[in-house]
Amino acid sequence: MDAGEVVRGYLLLGLRLDRLHPGLVDSFTGDRALRRTVDNEPRPHPVALARQAAQLRRELPGVDLDPDRKRFLDAHLVAAETTARKLAGVRVDFVDEVRAYFQVDVRPGHPDTYRRAHAKLDDLLPGPGSLAERLADHRALDEVPPRRLKVTVQALSSALRDRVRQRFELPVNEVVEYEVVTDKPWSGFNYYLGGFRSRVAVNADLGHRMSNLPHLVAHESYPGHHTEHCRKEVGLVGKRGHAEQALFLINSPQCLMAEGMAELGLHAVVGRGWGRWAEDVMADLGLRMDGELAERVESALSGLLTVRQDAALMLHDRNAHPDDVVAFLCRWLLVPERRARHMLRFLADPLWRAYTTTYVEGVRLVRAWLDLRAPTDTLGDRYLRLLDEPLLPATLAAEVEAGVPWLGRDPG
């Protein structure tokens, strides 16, 4: 089997998994003939797909591919095989599932860390009532009126797009379209359509706030998912011929990398002072926002990063009752029961149950890697490598552990 056959086999494998569980392929911008081939095949059996993944892994060491491409394909074949085994009914322990998908070991948080975050919030939001009540009042004042949600998202997108285009080259014809949806387990979702086009859905059920929308737009569009897809379509796929990058498979190492960098997108292109920056954008729309306070509150809330992952461990590793998981989320995230049950819906979804780790461990790993930059590197330079290179969590973890800035390869 030559290199082209292995890559083609991987793409077919991902598309076949999507036949068994629609939604496993987040995007595919490769050869449409492959999609037609899979659509016209008999419905595959997951056991056969697990065997195909294992066979491709065995073939991989002997093919003529760059080492980085081999590492990428091997890691994603491990993830695909695990998905196929689960679809075949094989029980996979939650921690093992996370490791196979994302190349990380789940690390729970510590209540003392959460107590310190609560203490910071208590100082920032003085007044009568419980901390949860005061945070709810703060968030109510920060809420974007539902009828203004789409225009606010578009204004933030335009402002972030201008900043991103100053730092990172983007195709002249790239575009993001926004739609407001309801009844979804997530707050926002990027549907990359290929050809440098994305459709971003924003879930109106969650009551979006002026302090969270900049993060969401940066995450989904600029410099997050949309920007990454565009640059990889131009560079890795178009110029360097990495056809495997045309497939974005849910529950794979790609996801942890993508979510980690997207979660830090606002940090990369605006950075400290993003609250005042957002306040100015909101003022142009006639919305009043205390940007400085919003930034300080969000900074304190970052101390609660691992709470949702702890909840996933409770649910899937320790078999806790869903009501106990909801109570845990309410206690530490200071959210009402309705919001906690919406989070539980995401944590319990068979497709998404392990996915919370991509945000938690993704942020921890990517932030540590971004901080480990050479004196001549800017944060933007470092972030650009994440957008352009076929990096893996294991690669970043090794560099962070070694404590040596990774110089990467110049984009071709």
C-alpha cells in the first residue's frame, strides 16, 4: 500500500464512520468522489471499520510520508478505531476513551482552586445575597437583548476580522455567515463549508452576555475555527498536499488542538484589555458594558475551568447520579439548575460525552505551549504556527515538558 492509498483509506474510514453516526465528520472539503463512493456503498459494519483502522496503522510505518504526517495519521487512526469499537458496542472506560481520542490524560480539578475563584468573585461582586445570586444579577445586567443578538455578533465579528487580517493572511473571498438557533446542546457551532466559507450557529437559548460573546465569536470565527480551516485549506491541503487535513473528525486529536487554540483566540488577537475593547464595540451599538469589570470577572471564572470535566468524570467514570452531577455544577459554577441541566445534556450526549476535555485540557496545553515562546517570537507568531501546522497534543506536551521553544517548519 503506498502513501496515497493510506491517506485515501483514512478519508474513506472517516466518511464511513459518519454513515454510522452522522455528525462524526465535522467537515470534509476533499475529493467529492470519495463522499459519493461512501454514500453509494452498503451501510458499513463498525467491526469492519475498526479492523480497517488497525490495518491502516500497520501499513503506515512502511509508506513514504513525512514523519509529521505519519504521526498525524497514526494518532487519528487510533481515535477512529476507538470510535468504531464503541459503535460496535465495545465498552471503553471513559478515561481510556479520552486518551485514545485526544492524547491526554484527564486531570480533575481541586475544590481549593474553585474556592479561591469564588473568593475572587466575592471581592469583585460585593453586596447582599449569596455569591450565586450576585453573579446572576451581574450576568443579567450584562445580557444582550435577544433581538440584538445577531447584530452584536456581526459587529464583534467585523471588529475581530479586521484585527486578524492585519496579523494573519486570509483568502480575500473568505466569509462567515451567522444564524441564531435554539434547542442545541452547545452555545455556538462552526459549520465549515469549504471554499473559505463558514456558517456559524449561535444558540439563543443560553442568554448570551456582552462579556462572553467576544470569546464566542473569536472561538468560532476570528482567529478560531473559521480562520484555522481557511489557512489549512490554503496551506496544508492546497500548497503542501496534506489531503488528510481535508477531513475534520470529531473525537480526534484535531479537536483538542482546534478547541484549545480557539478558546485562546481572543487572548491571541486582543489580549489584556479585551474588556475595554469590547465595551467600545458595544457602545457603537448603543449597549452599555463595564468592560474592565467584565474582564476581571471572566478572569476569576477561569479558575473554574475544570469543573465541567470533573462533572464528566463523575457521570461517566464514577457513575454518579445525574442529579448529583447537576448539584455539583450548580455549586461550583454558581449557575442555576436550568443552566446546569443544559450542560448535563452536552455531557451525556453519546457523541459529545468526552468532548469537554478538548476545552479543558486543550486550553491548559495550548496556553502552556504559547507561553513557551522564544524571545524573538510574538504571541501572534506562535499562534500562527497552531493555525498552519499539523500539530498534535502529544507534540505540544513533549515540547512543554522539555521546556524548549518549538521552532516548527516554515509554511510552504
